[in-house]
Amino acid sequence: MPSSRLTGEQKGWHDRATRLKRALFNEKRRFGHVDDGSGKRLLVGPLYFLAGETGKALGFYRWYEEEFPGEAGDPVHCFFWALSLHKTGEIKKANAQLLETMVQNVYLLPTLLGSPPASYDIWHCSNRAAPDYLAEVSEELLPQLSHAERSWIMGQLESTLFQRVLEEYVSTYHALKFEKDIERRRMVL
């Protein structure tokens, strides 16, 4: 959507995404790499998506993948990546990214669907994996989902693959919660 056709709220998201992206690109040009301790890189894609600019979001996600290979991102970042892929019909990639979202924070997707998430007695490898993470996420980054998006997410969460991965994830991180021996923790992983 051309920026002249954006609503006021969308224009705000567009402008913010563009400023953050420009800062990242300037840092890359100036220093030869990006050292983004503040997490700007995790907001650009979601903000472009919220601005209704899915193409720009996906373009940024492609750059992100090249610039930060192997980096997990964060749950909201991954979620908007999945939404962007789904919206452009890249369903297989969207499903994979949604699965990544689920394993980054098992509480996020049920919360976005309006269901109280299950409580898991597990070790959380970071604050981003914990239930408290959702309280830290800005309200603007917890979108109202369309019926199609809700149906897709619900279908994936109920699928055999997602259920099997969730079961393995919970089992693994439950074992890690109580295991203190480093070698045994490695074996669990």
C-alpha cells in the first residue's frame, strides 16, 4: 500500500519502521556490521506488517535472515514473520515460522487467540520464553487477528505436528528444570 494511502495509525507504524530500518542500515554502512543491543531489528518487520506493508515486512525479514543468520529473534518478531508469509500465500514457510513462534514462547499463540494458555512446569531458557514475556510486549504488537488468521493458527496448533513438537518441548524443558548436572542437561537436549 503506498504510504499516501495509509491511515494515521498505519503511517505512524510505517514512519517508525522506516526510522529503525534506516538506523540499522546506517550502522551497517558505517561500521560494516550491526550491533543492535536495543532490539531495533526485531521491530521493523512487525511495524511494517501493522502498517499494511507486507511486502516491506518480508523484504526486511529477508535482510534480517542474511544479516543475522541463525539468530532466533523473539516470539513477536517470529509471529509477524509468520503472518506476513501467510498473507502472501507462502503457507509452507508460514507454518514453519508459526512453529518457530510456538517454541519460542508456548504461551503467545493461545493468548492471541483469547484462550488462557496452559501452565507448564518447565525451565524457561530466557525471559522471552516465560509467560511474563507477554506482559512486556507493547499492546500495539498484540494484533487483532482476522478470522482467516485465527482459523489458520488454530488449525496449526491442533495439528499433529504442532502437538507433537509441543509435547516434546514441554517434556524436554520439564526435565531441564530439575536437572543441574551439565552433562545430563546436554543429554536431555
